[in-house]
Amino acid sequence: MATNKQIYIVDDHPLMRKGLAMTIEKEMGFEVCGQADSAEIALGEIIDKKPDAAVVDISLPGMNGIELVKNILHQKPDLKILIVSRHDEELYAERALRAGAKGYLMKLEAAETLVSALRQILNGGIYLSDKIGAKMIMKLASGNVAKSDNPLDQLSDRELEVFELTGKGLSTKEIGKKLHISVKTVESHRANIKDKLQLDTANELMRHAVRWVEGSSKN
């Protein structure tokens, strides 16, 4: 008798974890073998439990999801990882794949497509939305893969999160609370972002971030 595919979930929201687990366990042939609310806990348990696939959020306390992907794959290179996140796929999907994830799914679509995305990556495929998949194929076809013309690609994964949340109107304090980091750390990330994007003031940074967030939502 075929054994169930073992899936591990990493998300810091208990209700989201519960929803993802219920969606997976309803499906024949799938079983949730463990859950964690932080990358640090997940790392140890995934090595121990040896799941077939992991579902990972990007925004986690401490180490974020993309860093977690890199760390897990360093120790378990064959693990299939699906990123399921609220973050904008326009910017994060390619980063996730570069880190070694096999798919990227927006949380809004998770209920409908989670299981088919998992099946696809477990069968050796890549899962992306049609929109992002088409964009990445165009990029490959035009040979623009190595050199990005997007200045935001200079930002680290955490800086990108801070930039996105700034553009959504969150204060330094609110960003710190959401990302589980100190206000001082948020300010340090903002200083690095200004430096990398060659922006002089906090107002410029805010305008730039708002414009980017609005542009992404229209695409």
C-alpha cells in the first residue's frame, strides 16, 4: 500500500496553519507530519521528520522564509518546498525560485490550488501562477536572466519586506511588530534601502515604496 506524502507547514499564524493543514489532510494520499511558527523550530524538525514537501511562509519571526529555504536545502537538497505567502508574487516568486523553492502560491489562492501545487512540485515540476510563469518565460526567452534592470533586486529579502510594508503605509513600529524585529532594526533596513536605491530622505523612500506597491497591484 502506498504511503501518504508527508507535508510540513511553516507559518507564524495559527489560523493559517490550521487552514493549510485542513486543506492538505482532506486530500487522499497527503498527511501533515508537523508544523512550526518559526524557521528555527522548522529547521530542526524538518531534518528529523524527513517530510516529502514543506509549505513555507515568507514573513516569519527571526529568519524569514526565503532564508529558511536556503538553509533547509543546504541540509536536505531533495526536499520540495512551496512558498505560500501574502507577499507580492511579482517580486518574490523569482527570489523564492532562486533560493531553491519549487513553487510560489499567493495565500488568497491557497484554498483552491494548494494541493494541485503540491502535486506538481512532488512530481518534479515547478508551480507558478500563469501570470508570473509567463513573465519568467518571457524573461528567459529574451536573455535577461543574469542582469536584472530592477533596482529592487539589490535589496536583501528582509529589506524587500520592509520596503513593501513601507509602501503599504505601515509605520516603523508597525513594521517591526509585523516582522518580529525591533524598531532599530527596521530603521537600519530603511537606511540600507535608501543607500541602495540612492534615495536621500525618508519621504523619498516612502513615495518610491508607495509608487511601487501601487504599480504592482495594477499589473
